[in-house]
Amino acid sequence: MNNDDDPNSVLRPDLPTLSAFVDDELPDAESAGVLARLANDPHAAAQVAAWRAQKSTLKALFSAPAHEDPSVVVHAPDPWW
């Protein structure tokens, strides 16, 4: 469906822009623009809040402790022969 005639579609940032916003990858001017748009788009604001919560949870679950270097331990089974 084409929403070119919908005036609200102009205010809605696209998903890659919202994702970059959540990851703090946008320049300050563009980030400020997204913040202004989110104030008028509760659906996009809710999406950003959900992504931020997800990012925080994943970071807490999978980040290495600060005092340890990330490492992988591989156990090779004894040969069967």
C-alpha cells in the first residue's frame, strides 16, 4: 500500500533510522529530529522503548564481567579408538 498521500507518513521515521537512534549511531542533529518525531508518534516511541529495553537486557545477559577477558573454553572429547 502506498502512503504517499498520508501526511503522518512524513513524520514517521523509518526502521533503520529508529534502530540507529537506539544504538546512538545518529549525528546529533538527526537524533534531535528523531526525538521530535517520537514526541508525535506514540507507536514509534513505544517501539524505541521496547528496543532499548531489549538492548539493555541482552547487554546484561551476555556482557563479560569487567574484570575478566572474554574467552571461550573448548573441551575436546577423548578419541574413541
